[in-house]
Amino acid sequence: MKKNMLLWIAAAMAGMVLFLIGACFSQNIAAVWHQTGLYALYAQSTPVNMALPLGAGQITMIIICLFLLYLGIARKFEPLLLIPIAVGGLLANMPAAGLTQEGGLLYILYHLGIANGLFPLLIFLGVGAMTDFGPLIANPKTALLGGAAQFAIFGTFLGAIVLGKYVPFFDITLKQAASIAIIGGADGPTSIYLAGKLAPEMLGAVAVAAYSYMALMPVIQPPVMRALTSESERKIEMKQLRTVSKREKIIFPIMTLLLTGFFIPMALPLIGMLMLGNLLKECGVTERLSKTAANDLMNAVVIMLGLSVGSKMAAELFLVPQTLVVLLLGVIAFCLGTGAGVVMAKGMNLFLKQKINPLIGSAGVSAIPMAARVSEKLGVEANPNNHLIMHAMGANVSGAIGSAVAAGILLALL
């Protein structure tokens, strides 16, 4: 009897020990489970401006980012920026990771180079080191085409304000309207720079729209160009450009920098970095600096810029009604910029003895050199002897300057 009692006591104690171990083990399991992203998908609270649960929104954004990766890798649409942006978006939508919160990786990168505008400015430095302003210098009339294309920016700005007044769910400020409008310049770094300064909450949508539409230029621009030109106009041949001297190429960035500083100082950060990069390229005595700006520095900044932009693709920022309007206005702005340049070229032909092919007007948007290549392609289709690439590059690089100037004007106003 005594022996049986001792066995019962031992069994009870063993059971209690096993129970305590199990309880501790289960608590640890529960604690680990509560730290997982899968648990956070269901447990996290949803912001009031989202129409669907935050977890579902994060899953949606992950799918969108995977699609952007597909476009960048398989379709080669702007891969140098689209891939880092997509990965940044994936990181931003990992629940419970906290990468966009203070101290997180994406938070640090964003405040290191986007909030203060550093990364876009360094991109402009690299772009300047890779750009040849010779076609613009040889044919200054093409600067008018680059200027006309900026009509898209101010037209979209006014359109966004009107929509904000009459569309119930599209409550928009002037700064947000300007951030959307800059998409029309077809200049990714400028779009990021302006949106980061004026409306950082829209940065993700603005950047994705700008770079996606830039990649789709061979699809977006040709229908507009064909609709606004006749076959005979598309066949117009243009004479070969004169050779631009080294002295002219050195003077041009210096004079552009000085004129911008005197007349539009708010555009000076963008124009100044663009012209510094170009001067490093053209002066002939800073080859190492030019190569660094155009290659090593540019590549490093592109990675950090893409990740920083991706941080603004978090579901609670991206999946709001305004994003759809941003995407719609963005494609309208691209079409307006294309059309304005073509119409300007047709208007100039009314006064010029040596006619210009209106197709090069579409290159007045800032997407270097994609827009110029589209002009070349349509010109060759109309006339196999018609090579417009260098003429279109004049309008193209003037568009880069024009979009930066437009951004400076909007910053000065707002």
C-alpha cells in the first residue's frame, strides 16, 4: 500500500513536471508564432483610409512587386531601377519586419537620400556625365521642342486641381498636384526629387508611374505621333548636324548653370548637378571623375534610390484611391508631352525654310535616349533614308533641362 502510494506520488510529480515543461514549451511556441509575419498579417490593425484589411493589402502589394520584378527581369523594362524599387516594395510590405519604421533599413535609406533630395541629385550628376549636348548646341531650335513638352507638366497640374475639386474621393493639395504633374516630364529623378520635397506620401505611386511609363514609351508614344502627323510630314528628311567644337561643349554647361542660378535658382540643384557631370565629361582633364560619376557612383546610388522609393510602396500608402488617379493622370501627362512637342514642331515649320520632321518633337520629353529612339524608329518606317536620332537627341536633352526647370518653378511657387 505504501509502495503504491509512493508510485502515485511519483507519477503525479512526473505529470506536473511534464505539464510545466509543456506549458513553458507551448508558451515559447506561442511567443515565437506571435513574432512571425504570418501572425501579423491577421493581427495588425488596418488604417482607416484602406478599403481592405492591411494584411490583404500587403499580400496585394507583394504580388504587384513580383510583377514589377517580372517586367524588369523578363521584359527588361527599366531594370536598373525597377528591380531595386520592386525589392524595396517587397521589404516594405513584410509584416512585422519594421524596415520602414525609425531605425529600420528602409527608413535610414529614405532619410539619407530621398527626404533631403540627395539621391536624385547624384543621379543627375551621373546623367550629365553620360549626356552629349552637342545635338542641342548644333541645332538650338530643338530647345523649343523640349520647352513645349513641358506643357504636359503644367497642364496635368491644372487637371489634377480640377479633379481634386470635383471628384469626391480625390482630395488633393496643390503640392500633391505638382508631384503628380511632374510625371509628364518623363524624368524619373526629377519626379522623385519633387515628390520627395512636396508630397512624400505619394512618392511610391509617382515613381512607379514615371518609370513604368518611361519603359512603355515605345507603346505609348507612336499612336499619338501618328495621329498628329501626316505621312508626308513623317517622311521629311533633315540635314546632318554640324560638328560642335570642344570649346562650345565646355562653355554650354557653364553658361546654363549661370543662367539658371540668376533666373530660376530653385532649379539650380538639379541643373547644377547635371551641368557639373557634363562639364566633367567635356573638359578633358577630369576623366577619372567623369567615369566615377557615370559608372561607380551612379550604380551605387541607383540601388539605394530604388530601395528608398520602394519603401513608399507600403500597402497603407500605395493602396489608396489616389494611386489610381496618379496612374491615370501620369499616362495622360505622357501623351500631352508627346503631343505638345509634335504640335510645336508643326508650328515651327510654318516659319522655317528648312523644315523639321515633327516626329522629333515627341522627344522633347526627358526620357533620354528612349524618346529619341522612338522618333528614329517611326522616321525610318516612313522613309528608310530618314535618320532622326541625332536631331531628336537635341530635343531630348533640352527636355531634361526643361523638366528640371519646371520642377524649380513648382518648388518656387509651392
